[in-house]
Amino acid sequence: MPSFQSSTRVIPNASGVPRHIAIIMDGNGRWAKKRFLPRAAGHQRGVEALRETVKACRELDVKYLTVFAFSSENWRRPADEVSFLMQLFLKMLEREVAKLHENNICLKIIGDRSHFDDQLNRRIAEAEQLTADNTGLTLTIAANYGGRWDIMQAVRAMLRDKPELSGNFSELELEPYLSMHYAPEPDLFIRTGGEQRISNFLLWQMAYTELYFTDTLWPAFDREALQAAIRSYQSRERRFGRTSEQLRSGQAPEGKADA
Ligand code: IPE
Ligand code: IPE
Ligand code: MG
């Protein structure tokens, strides 16, 4: 498994197509409401938008796509919506995994699984196992995920493994325990639905991610919308703490490849 270095230690080589895109798929409820449909219909259409986005990412040669499907705070929603979302997740795993495997996609689920029922946890484990050796796109679904939960579980797991580090550890020692240790940090973050916030998504990993917000509601997000986000990303200057003049004069410390 490759190990990736953090943007606060090594300046990533970042240009062209983002290697890792992270998306908050927001706006399903509003999409449905506009059409006088129940919120569930919006979530259902959201799965189609995800399918299309996965396909576009493969074609555009994006290596990692990470999507926020259910946050640790989404349990606060009405019980029937929570249960619909869990069923939809289960169904998606049952229906889509064979196709993902055929397309050489490696599927990973991040988040606190302790609140999922046995059936869902079994499906998750099977899907991850089946697709583990695939070398195409890595698709990560964040389910019952929270950025703070991630950092806390990483600290706890590290100290369980290495109690001698208590009181004296570095980023380097913590990183292997974070949920996304298998991927480089996101280059581009997209949030659909018009809100401009992070909502407890990948807090640690987005230290230097380019942020892109669009009013498009998630069920309406398509290839063209993805390309617009990538174009915006490509127009930015990623300085990682350096000055613009340093970058232009070529005097800046080298952007060492971090793969
Ligand atoms: C995102 O859409 C999906 C989840 C959070 C599961 P929403 O359900 O948040 O849709 P809006 O924001 O209410 O429109
Ligand atoms: C963020 O969307 C979580 C997901 C898309 C899964 P929310 O709709 O839950 O976010 P807030 O509550 O508006 O911040
Ligand atoms: Mg929302």
C-alpha cells in the first residue's frame, strides 16, 4: 500500500486533473421539494448522480473519489429518513458492488460502523474484500463519518497500539491511524446545494484542499458540473504557504512528488 505524505510536511506536486476529489453531496431534499416529491425521491436520484460522477471520474483519470453519504450528525434527522438512508445504502451495496468490481474500482467505507446493523456491516466487509485489489479508481463512501470522530479514533487506536507514544507523538505517527491513510489528501473539495461549510467532513485531510461550492443540487450534478469544478481548480494557484513570486521565479522549494 502506498504511503502518502502530508501537505504540511512535503509540498505535493499538484497540477492538471485533481488526483483526489472529495464531495459533500448536498441538496437532495431541496431537489425533491421543488418537484413536490418526498425527500426520499431526492436521495434516490442522488444515487444516480453518484453513478454518473464515478463514471466521469474514471474517464477523467481521477484516482480517488470520496463522497459524504451520511454524517455523524445526520442521526438527528427524523427516524424514517434515517432508516430510508440506511436501507438505500444497503441496497446500493447489494446492487452496485459487482459492477464496481467489473470496472476495477476499489470501494472503501469510512466512518463509525458501530451503529450499523449486522447485515449492513457484513455487506460492507464483503464489498471491501471483493474490490480490495482493484487498481482503478478508489471510491470511498463516508457513512456515519465525522471529521472529529476520525481524529479521536485515530489518537485512541494509536495509543492502544503504541502506549509509549502517550504525550509525545507527531503527525507522522498519527497519520496511519486516520481513516483515509490509504489516499493522498484531497486536491479538490466540492459541495453542492449552495451551503458554504464543511459540516464536519474531512477536517484533518483538507488542510490544503481547494474548496469549490456550487448551487447545483446534488441530484442535478452531472459530468458538465464536475468539469466546471475541475476548471475552477485548474485556474487556482496552490501556494502551500509560499508566495506567488517564489512560485513564478522558480525559487520556491521543490514540489516533491508525494506518491
Ligand atoms: C444530502 O442532501 C444527503 C444527506 C445529507 C444524506 P440533504 O438531505 O441534506 O438535502 P437538503 O440539504 O435538505 O436539500
Ligand atoms: C452534509 O450535509 C452531510 C452529507 C451530505 C452526508 P447536511 O445537509 O447534513 O449538512 P448541514 O446540516 O446542512 O450542515
Ligand atoms: Mg443538506
